[in-house]
Amino acid sequence: MNRETFQLIGYGALILILFAVFIVVLGNLLGLAVLVGIGCGLGILSESIYPSPLNHGRLSATALGLTGAIVGNVVFGAWGPSLSHVYLIPSLLGALIVSALLRAKVRYDRLRRIEDYTAAAGEEPLAMSLVEQYRLIRFVGSGGFAKVFQGVPDRTLRESESVAVKVFSENAFEQEDFVARIGREVALCQKLDHPNIVRIHKSDEQNKLHYIIMEFVNGETLRARMKRGRMEIPDAVNLLIELAGALAHAHSKGVIHRDVKPDNIILTTHGCKIMDFGLARQSGTSDLTQTGSAIGTPHYMPPEQILGEKQLDGRCDQYALGAMGFEMLTGQKLFDGDEAIHVVIKHVQEEPRNPREIRPQISEALANCILKMISKDRDHRYPDMDAVVAELKALKPEAIALARPVEAKV
């Protein structure tokens, strides 16, 4: 059991002991009910006025409220109105004193946490700033024209209620379509509701800072994972199925991502999340950039996106997912080069290697699936992501079987 479970058990045991003391000392259940009511009421009221950042705050407040009621009857003695030999005014005074002590402890804990967060933040200028009701306690990462922070409710500082706050730099405003892209990302992503897609809550401006508030996901990027080497084949297949399913949902809502890459995939203990739909657009609409310009990440861009075709569809995400699958399975990029221009030329002109040439344990069916996803002609790819999911699920048992080490014969 973890420390929080032990803490919860301890609080429960304390309340049970208090119950026993009430019964023995007071000798009547009505008195017990009065004290419990006073203690619980004052403890919970204190917590609602000034919440504790500690887990199980209400339970601890209740236990301390009950303790205060006992202290009041013992310290202040028997005087004033009573109910079943329970003197109400001393009980109330004792509970208020303990509740005040609790609030003082909460304030102390809050100040200590803020000091810890501030010390850990280093010289990051936006750390510990307030964005709406959220305090930015931790720098998470940066990319392009934005920094991402972990934010917690300033009132409670509870990390269990964290959000991710994406704050855009002033340089972002130099892009002509910046405001349009923010609004587009939020509008499109709010249409999506899938367990493998990061949820976006809202976007706004505060003190000349443009920001997006979104779901906070605790994990590592797929890029960080792949730096440690290629993935086990069953793990890669499972991840591809989850990602294809998430993209199928987005495509069903008319949204294509256009920048699927390992940096935009967060791996968690429960699966994965796709984030950053900043380049997403409604399928069938034209880009907001100049005609012929390519937007995306060179290592995962399909030929039609590189060539600046206007009418992109979900098959461009399929190509990017196939390129990621190739890298996940082989540990090597689909195409690589010293310069970005060399990479994009290879995507347009060169045929990809068969993944089995690099890793023979990959089944032929899985290799063919990847090769079909990264066909240069999008008409030769799967018609949609649902077909990719179905294909991957069908070949999964064979892929797992072939990935198992061969037992030595005696």
C-alpha cells in the first residue's frame, strides 16, 4: 500500500478511537451524535472556506474537528447549555480553536509548497505566474512559438487537478495567420472526444499573453521513448492500433492533424494521447498559408503535403503514422538526411526499405501493412483509418507470435 492509503487508514482509525472515547467517557449515543455533528460540521466548513492542499483534506479536517470538540469539553469544563450531558458552548469553542489551527497549518503548507515550486522553477520567467485561476508551477516543454506549463488551481494547489497551459511567445504574432490558427486549433479540438486525444478546454488572452488551457497528461513523448531504441513488436502494434483509432475519430469529425509525429504523442501508464492539433484543419478546406508552402515535420510528411497540394485528407495522417510505425519497429527513420530538403526529396522520390530487411522478426503481413500506409500514391494506401485499425487488429496475433524468441531444440 502507498503512503496515501496508510494516511487514509490512519484517519479512519483516529475517528474510530474518538468514537470509542466518546462512548466510554460520555456514556450515551446522543452525546456522541452531537459531538460528531459539531466536529464534522466545523471541520468540513473550515475545509470549504480554505481547502487544504493535502489529500483526504476533508477527512483530516473532520478528525481534527472531533478532537476539538473533546478538547473543548475537557479544557473549558461543564458550563452553558447541554444536550444529553454534552456542553455545547465548550465543544463549539474547542472545535473552533482546532479548526483555526488547521487553517494555520494549511497556510503554512501552502507557503512551503509555493517556496518549493519557486525553487524548482529556476529562472523561467513565467513560472509561478497566474493564468486565470491556475498557477504555473512547472515548465513542461517548448516547441515552435509556445511554452507549456503544468498549472494547478491556485486556491488548492492540488496537482491531481492539474491542467496544461500552452503560452505563446510574442514572436508568434509575427505570423500573419497566428490568431486564426489558435482559434482553429481550439474550435477543431473541442469537437473531438476520444480517450487517446488530449482535450482542449479553452483559449484566451491575459496581460497580452495568449494561451490555451488543456488536459494535463503525465508521461513521456514517443520521441523520448524511441531515443532508447526500437520498441518490442507487440508494444508497437498496440500503440499503432490506439493511434489509428484516435485519428479515425478525428477524421470522422472532419478533422485531419497534418503534423503526426513522435513529439506529439504522449505515452502514459494507460496508453497514449495525441496532442497539438495546431496544424489541423477541416478536411476539404484550403490552407491559411501561401499556396504551395509545405507545413509539417519533414521526417513524417507525405509527398502530397510536401508538394503543397490543397485538398489533403486523412490519408496524409495515415502516411505519417506509417512512417512512425516504421521507426518504432526498426529503430530507424523512414528517410533521413543532413538537411530537411534532402529528407523531403527522399519522401517524394525514393522507395522505402522493407522493414523486414532491418528486423527479420517483423511478420510479412505487418511489413506489408506499414508499406501500404506509406505508399507515395495516396490512392494505394488504405481508404481510411478504420481500415488501418481493422488490418492491424487482424495481424496482431501473428505479429506477436513471430516476435517471440525461438526456443532452442534439444
